[in-house]
Amino acid sequence: MKLRLSVPQWHHSMLLDKERLAIFKRAIEKTVKPRDVVYDVGTGSGVLAMFAAKIAKKVYAIELDPITYQYAIENIKVNKFDNITLIEGDAIDYNIQDRVDVIIAEMLDTALITEPQIPVINSLIRKGVLKESGKIIPERVHNTAQIVVAKMNHIYYDEEITSKPLSNEVLYSTVDFYRINKEDVSHQLEFNIPNIEHIKSIFEKCEYHSDLLGIRLNTYTELTEDSIAGSTPMLNPPLIIPINNPRIEDNILKVKLSYRMGGDLESIKVR
């Protein structure tokens, strides 16, 4: 299916991420049925809504940003979709009239920190927007953490995945979108760092010892029961959080990680 799309500059890179588009398109085509009513929240350019509208009876698509909303209007018009109702507004506040068969929500970011996926989905679940037999795309995410050599002394995205790993990768949370999730979360993490002598040698060569180690967060997106996606250029790039004054005892590093889902990077605390 070919679509003609116009997007604001900041959305252009999302459309260039063909892997990201492909995994959502595949999940939509597998999940949506011809008689379904679909709700695409945070529709952006409207591309996922149009994927769904090729199959579904009716698609509601909502977008908060007024500039992006205007692009979505044009895209839906140019591609001649008459079964998409586009809404300008906040999905948390807007009360959709129909109960829907499928919710599409691609407001994702690593660990769900800087995008409003959890506040929005929580609101929709509380309102009973989704039918009892309904589906959400994606269904859940799985978050992991790993100790790495941090290259900067502030939080950053490690998009090229170049930070050297120093520990095992630990699964620390699974966020299920079919239920209400707490937005403020805290996790006690424990890492086994086997090659401690190697790390000490790195310490000795580093001027700022306290900025050497970091936690790399990875998020794996479960779109359907049999489809899990890792990072793509515009979907959940790995996030590095430096650890100040790390204390490693008996090759074990214990860390308390907390943040707000739907908040911002400043909500992240590590100790």
C-alpha cells in the first residue's frame, strides 16, 4: 500500500524508519478486522490510522499538536479515506462516543519515560473505551537494564549502541497496557559484574571516576502475542544513565532506579 504523506520536519525521520513502520503495519494488519472500530491515539501524520482504515469499518484518530493535526487532515484527504474521523485534542480529556475494538497507541519512548503512553492508556482504560474483547497495539513493553561504560556524564541516548557492556542484561519490568499502571515507579536492581579487575584498570585511566559507569535501559515492544520488536532508529533507542560514585561489593552492584512514566528525563533518579 502506497500513501502520499506530508509531515512536519520533526516527523520526517519517523517516516524514514521503515522498520518501525513495517512492524506496526504488520501488527495492524494481523489485529484489525473488517467490522472493527479503531482508535488511533497520538496519530501524528495519520499513517497508522490509514493502515487501519484500509481494513476497519471506522477509525477515530486524535492528535494534540495543532500543526501536526493540519498535516494529518491533508494526508487523509489526499489519500481519499472517508472512514477516518480526525480529532484535534488531548486523548486524556477527549470522550470518544463509541467503544472500540482496537486501540493503536504509538507514543513510545525508552522505558516509557518521555512520552505520554501510560497517562493516555490509563485514561482510556478508566473510561472503558476498549471493548472487553478488544486489542491494544502494542500490548505491552519489556524493560531491561545493563551496566555499561558511560561516555558522557549526563543522560543520553546511545543510538549506535556503542557503550561497552560490563554486566548481564536484567529484565526489570513488564508494562501491560491492558491494565492501569502507576506512573511513578521505582526498581531495585542488582548486577553481576564479573571482570572487576578490568573495570578497576579503566578507573585508573579515567580522570573522572564517578562518571565512568552507567545503566543502559532497553525497551522491547510486544506488538502482538507473537511479535516483539527491539530498538529501531526512531523506536526506543537505548538510554544511558550515568552512576555517580558506584559501589561494587563482591562483584555485585546494587542500584535503585526510579522515574516517572510520561514525565521527562529529569524525573530519573539513580542511587
